[in-house]
Amino acid sequence: RPRPPAGGGGAPPPPIHVNVLARRFCAGLAGLFAFVALLALVRGQWRELAAQDGMLLASGTPAYVGEEPVASLAAAVHRRSLLECAALPAAALQGARDVSLQHQGTWYSMRVVHLQKFSGSHLWMQAADGTGVRVRDGKVYFRRGMLGDEELVDSMDMASGVAAAYFEVVSPSDRAS
């Protein structure tokens, strides 16, 4: 057989026929390898965090023993209805953190920065922007912003179960510090 010219103008080499089973085996082997590699990566990520004493710590970072950086921390809260709050003593109201309620079909949540108890049935809770909630004589009033008017919250909105105040749960050891 004559040699093809050096310029590459000759016929291409004949194709190599690979069995269908061999191709499927190679594809399955590659898929299995990828699956094992992904499992190893996920396991390596989850090993970096550890729960200890109720905190989630980043244990894979370089740090001295006992000084691992905190990855997540949650505070325990106690939920009370807004109508219950007016009857609470002033000492119990100091832990008020958030208020949520539904008014005219809209859900509101506010962080309490100011709280004032006027009597056993009258309480005012206010957010930093002036938004406030007043509980007085078994009724709840809502004010949007510093210059808004107080509007009576509908009893249906109060019965929806959304209207509540959230209080920080403080352990006796936390109060001592």
C-alpha cells in the first residue's frame, strides 16, 4: 500500500468499534466516581461544625481548645399574647424583645426598644422608628411610625394567633452577671 502524502490529504484511519456494554460500564464507573467524590466533599464540610454546650462551634478552624469561634447562637424566647402582657409585672416586661401582629391583612413585626407600663391594664411598646402597640383595657391599638394615628386592631386579627410578644428567657446565672 502506498504511503499517504505528507500534507495529510489521505483517508482518515478506520474507526475503532467499542462494544455498547463497554461504553455503559465506563459511564457507570465515571458516575460512581463522581458520586463518591461529592459524598466526600459534603462529609468534609459537615465535619467543620460541632455542637457543644448548646452552641454551634466552628471546630475545623485553628484556635486554642475552648476558644473555637461560634458559628451560630440562638436565644430562647417565650411567647405571650398581647392581652396577657398588660397584666404582667414590670419586672417581667423588661425581657420584652419583639412584638408581632396582623392588622388589616398585613403582618407586622417590631423590635421593642421602649416599653412603658401605665397601669395593670395599660401598656405601651414602641420600636425605634416610632411604630408602637398599645394594650389598654383588653383592646390593642397599632400606630405606624412616629406620626401615625393609633388604630384599633380588629378582634379577628387578634384571634388569628399572630398577635404576640416575645420575651427573652434569662437563666438565673445570666442575671447574676
